[in-house]
Amino acid sequence: MTAPASAAAPGAAPAPAPVRVLLADDHALVRRGVRLILDREPDLDVVAEAGDGAEAIEQARGQDIDLAVLDIAMPRMTGLQAARELAGLKPGLRILILTMHDNEQYFFQALKAGASGYVLKSVADRDLVEACRAAMRDEPFLYPGAVTALIRNYLDLARHSEGTADEILTPREEEVLKLVAEGHSSQQIADLLFISIKTVQRHRANLLHKLGLRDRLELTRYAIRVGLIEP
């Protein structure tokens, strides 16, 4: 009797396990929508969710994941900061940035942070699944039509600038900048980072000097402009 067409041939290799996805976004409705997009694909499985970058890192430490999909602007720790941490924590982990920002500065910061793709939320239903699969093939993914403009703008900036702030700030200074911009006092920042108030004050002075800014308000505006916090 002939075997049914759907039956696997003897000795056939089993289907590969689905890609285990960590999804981080501070908006629960966005996470739910993205999860629906991914979970309907047989080769993708959202196994963990996080509401900010710090929680994403905790989730990554606690379980096996293959791919992290991170929003850029999140409380406590941004997607870019989390991407840098995750790239160091799990070198084999693939990372995608999912964002509402059609912005070349964020895109290149994402690449520097270790991301292999940059997907706009406005077209996530069209692009995200393919971006996930491209990342797992070690291929970069850019949203359609952006490549030429992004490269042209970046090279133009590189020709006319001696350096960008993300190259001159230390990771600790970036942490202090984010917390200052979020309105934390020096004492609160010292408690959060386990450093002294004097160290916080020194970092703030260094930030003002390096960035050529005058006060907390200008630091906040800068942090919004580079995507450390949302306006």
C-alpha cells in the first residue's frame, strides 16, 4: 500500500526547530501585535517578552534565544544600549531594531551596537518576518528604498565632521546622560549606578564639556535628538 503523500520519508531529516525570539518594547499593544505577526510563522517562536532594555538583558540571561527584536526608545535602557550589552553577552545572538524612526543616525548607531537589521514599525507586517529570516542567515536587512539615502547622508556627515558624540562618550557617561535627561537627581543617579555623588557630578561636567552644552535642559534635548529618551 502506498504511503500518504504527507508522510515523511524514512530517514528524512527532522524539520529545524523554530527560531527562539525575544521581543522588547515598552508598549504592550505593540508587543502583542508584533507577536501575532511572528507567531503565525512556523519557523519563528516568541519565547520571551520585555518592557525595556534592562529586562531584555535579564530575559536573555535566563533562557536560550536566537534572535532579539528591540525597540529603540525604551525606559531604563534603550534598545541601542541593550543591543550593545546583548552583543557582548551572547556573541552568536542576532539582533534586529524595530522602530518608528526613519532616521539615518539611529540606523548607523544600530549597526555599531551590533544589530543586523533595522525595520520600521509602520511596515512591520510586511518586512519583519523577512528581516528575522535574513538575520538568521547572517544577512543584513534594510527597509526598502533607504539604502542609497542612508549611505549618502552618512558619508556626507563623515566627510564634514571630525567625530560624533557617540564616539567620544564613554558607556558610563552615556548612562549618566540618559538618567539626567530623564530627570533623576544626582543622588538618585548615584544610587542607581552605585557610584558617589561626586562621581556623578564629574560625569555631568565631562558631558557638558564634551558636547559643548550648558545645562540639564540642553542635555535633555541632546538625549532626545540621539534617541536615548523619547520626547
